[in-house]
Amino acid sequence: MNKDQTNTNTTPIAPPIQPAVSGQQQPPQQELKPKLVSPNIAISQGLTVFDAIAPQNIEVDFDYFKINDVYFRTIFVGGYPRFVAPGWLEPVVNFDSSLDISFYVYPVDGKSVLDDLRRKIAEMEAEISTDIERGRIVDPSTQAKLEDARALQEQLVKGIERFYEFSFYITIPASSVEELNHVTKQIESQLGSLLIVSKHALLDQEAGFLSTAPFGMDRLNVTRNMDTTSVATTFPLTSSELSSDRGVLYGINSQNESFIIFDRFSLQNSNMVIFATSGAGKSYFVKLEALRSLMTGTEAIIIDPESEYKTLADAVGGEYISFSFNAPAKINPFDLAQIREEGENQLGIKILSLHSLMKVIMGVITPTQEAMLDRALIMTYRNKGITMDPDTQGKEPPLMEDLYKTLIGMEVPDALDLAARIEKFVRGSFVGIFDKQTNINITNPFTVFSVKDLQETLRPIAMFIILDYIWTRVKKDIKKRILIVDEAWHMMKYPDTAQFLWSVVKRARKYYLGLTTITQDVEDFLGQDIGKAIVTNSALQVLLKQSPAAIDKIGEVFYLSQGEKNLLLAANVGEGIFFAGPHHAPIRVVASTEEDKLITTKPLEVAKINPNAYEAK
């Protein structure tokens, strides 16, 4: 706390003057009598609720207050530094122990304060004049108090400031006297580092306990005069601590420099959504989480539209599966999960999924065509010997070509129209992508599915098929996993793919899965009710730098204050706000040098690490 008055980052505390008598009357003190009646007996005897909930015993000592087996000690603040910075109480609010903290603020009549200030200023001026006449050195503290008093007087006269009486109490609970003394010393040391003088409420611990209890009664009545600005700095408007003893290090709280360590599987669900503009660091953040989660035994499955995860997959010994016309990896969208769950018909579930897929491939179809498509799907499976009987669902599934032949065989205009819409996947320009039997399996703890080599129109279809394949495998072998869907706006373009993504979000918790949804197209994602529902059902939410065009929509969905909106607009790469359940805090993503080499996608940095990276492409 610097005494330099030119420091613009600090706020002066008002000089201690004799306070005017407040018009607020304190309630009369009530004697708290110990009750030795158990709640059950009290209720059976027809006593009051107060008698029933009263503690078994109360002990009032010289320097502590004991209720049942818990010890309490109240300390009050009796001295403040001349200058304080905004948020100066943050170390006390974030103290690593249970504390009860109470503030009491009493408005004081402005006229009486000005009269006292005028008298106090006259006294200090007289003292300085006397010292000068007698050849003494003027007391520097008196000179400083006089300057503060004159400045405060001017602000009060102009109406810039108001005056208050302020009380500050802390009650410390503990299970033993030794623990109580230890925590008290820590608190006093913390307050002392802030140049705050704290004292025990000796011989008045009962009144101190009641003053910090949620009754709104200031029984100690130890006040200090403060102006509006000084009182405002005491408000505990500090960021939430999101540090835990287990989980993944996501970044650093940019307000208090604490670690943001969190276990996403400890929340009501393990889903996460990430919104940011292009180049704001969203993929960097996700890759860092996937790498660190892998070290804690959590498997990672990634749908990668831009081939950003290949370097990371190679470094950790993962499996990188690329989908294209000539790639060896194939997924048959007609493949069944081949798992047996009582009361669940796998064929029925698959047909419902195929309905959604075919609507994306075929476009808008009439109700008659939809009924015909359903009949054709059932016939296609039946031709392969697969029926609603679970015992038949382990046979080799049909291909898209089999559905095409079934539709042709119906020989009606609507069926022929549907067949024409999928012909390009069987005999046309898209042949070789989705018309082969599945030849891959998810066995590696770090698996990446890349769709970069597919055309833009095929990406939503491929992402749907891959997500459906992953979902069936996840249900078959339940273990802790995170599923990352990068550039999820591809799937939000079509109602059926968006609905399928939403169904995975809803059911992921049941299968120990955490779905991470990443997008930069905020307007398209949040412009749909399903997009908002995905956000609502994601316990973890990360907002990085936002564009001015999207900030209003983001602010509306996440209930952001104007200050938080400004933070997101001005954020640097890797900075934003981290939401975890009901808590949120500003975050700055940090990585070690070795981690940065594996996850960076900046062209200049990639070129430095691997000079031949772009030449090879």
C-alpha cells in the first residue's frame, strides 16, 4: 500500500474522524441461553421450533465461542491502510478455509460529516501552524491527513462522494482449539500483509458470533468512517476459484493467477461447448485438454474436419483414420452395433438413424416417400436375413447398393425418385465412400477420424456416419472417454444431423462419455433451439474471443454482463471465460514448450518445428 498520493491505481481510505451518531437503532441484545433438550424430545413435549433446533450445549470463553463440538473465534478489523487497490479483499475471500465474513454499511448524514470535517481540518491546521511557529518539523502523518480531509471535504460538498460507517468482522470455525489458533494466525498474517490491523473480540465472542451469523445484527458495532469509493473497494467481487485436487489443468485464472483444474466427469454431465472466432485458440484448447486427459487414463475420440490433430495423434501413438474416395478405411452406415441390451431392438434403432441420414442425403421427401423408404429399409435387411429378432442381428449387414436395388425393384415413381437420389453413392461420382463393409475398429485410446479430403457437401454426411459408428461402439464398451466434434456447425446445417448430435448429448452421461462441441459459427449454432439445448445440457462451457457480430447472441444465451462482453471482444488468443456448472472465471490457456510443439497450428510455428511440413503437402 503506497503512500504516494499520485498513485492512480489505489483508493484513499477516509481519515478517521469522530463519527456522527447514526439514525439507525441497533436491536436490543438478547441473551442466548444454552438448550440441553434433544430435538426429538423437544418436539414430543410440544416445545417451540427454536427449542427444537437449539444446540445441545454452548460454552462462552475469554477468546472463543463453542457450540456443541465446534469452536468459533471472531476478529474485527480496527485499522486500515491509507491506500487500497480495488479487490484488495480477494486474498481473504479466497482464503483456503471456511470463514464467515460480514460487512455492515451505515449511511451517515452529510451535514454532520461536513461539520466534523471542518472542525477536524481546523484542528490539524492549528497543529501545523503551531509546529511552524515553534520551529518544529511538521508531523508528516498530520500533513497527509489534512490533505485527505480537504480532498474529501471538496468531494462531499460537490456530491461526488457520500459518507458511511463500515464494520468488518470475520468468524473462524474449527474442530479444536489448536486448529482455531493456527487458522487465526494465518488470517491475521494475511490481513497484516494488506496493512490491516485485526483484533480479537475478547470477552465479547458471543456478540461477534451473532454479528457474522445471517441475522443482520451488528452486536459488536466497531465501525470505521469511509466514503463511497472506499466502501466500494471492500465488496468481494472476486472471481470464483476453480481449483481442485484432481482433474485436468485447463489454464490460469487471469484475475488471481490461480490454476483452473477441473474434472469434467465430476459434474452432472461431462459435456462441453466451445465458441470462438477463427484463430482464437479453440482447437489449441481442445487439443491441450485431450493430451492432458490422456495422461489421466481418459480415452479421446476426435472427428477432425481440417486434419489438425494428425501431429498430436502421431506423437502419442494414436490412430489417424482418414476418409476419402481412395482411403482404405470404410464405415458401412447400415452396420449394426451387435450388442445385446434387454428391451432394446438394435434394428429398430438403426432404421431410425438411417431415416435421418437418408434425409440428409436425399433432401426433402414427402410423407409417402418417407413411408416407402421405411418399407424399403426393412426389406433390405430382411433380404440379408436380418429381422426384428435380436438373434438375427449379428449377420452381415446390407450395403447402400442393396437399398438402391430394393428401391429400384419397387417399380413405382416415388421409389425410383428415392433411388435416383442415392445413385451417385452407388454408381456415380461418390462411389467408394459409404458403399463398403466396415473395416475399422476403435481400439486405440487416441483415435482421430479425418474428413478433410471430402468435399464440403459430403462432410455433414460423413460426420453423421462417423458419429453414429462411434456412438454404437461407445455403448458396447463403457469406459471414461471424451468425444470431440470439431467444427460442429457442419452438423447443425441440417435438422436431422443436429437432432442426432442432440441425442448423443442427452445420453452421453449414461455411457461415461463427455462430448465436446466446437464451433466458430455462433449465429448458425445458437440460432436453432437444438443449439441452445446443447449449450444448456453442457456443464462445461468455454467462450474465447468473439466477433462483434456474435457478441449480443452470446451475451443473451450465457447471460453475460457488459464487462464480460468487453472481455471477450478484447481477448487475446487463448483468453476467455471458463464456465463450470454455476461458477465461471476468466481463463488464460497455457501450455509447456513441448505441448506447444505438438498442438500448435500457426503456419510460422509449424514451419519452424518442421520446415518440410508445407512442402510435403
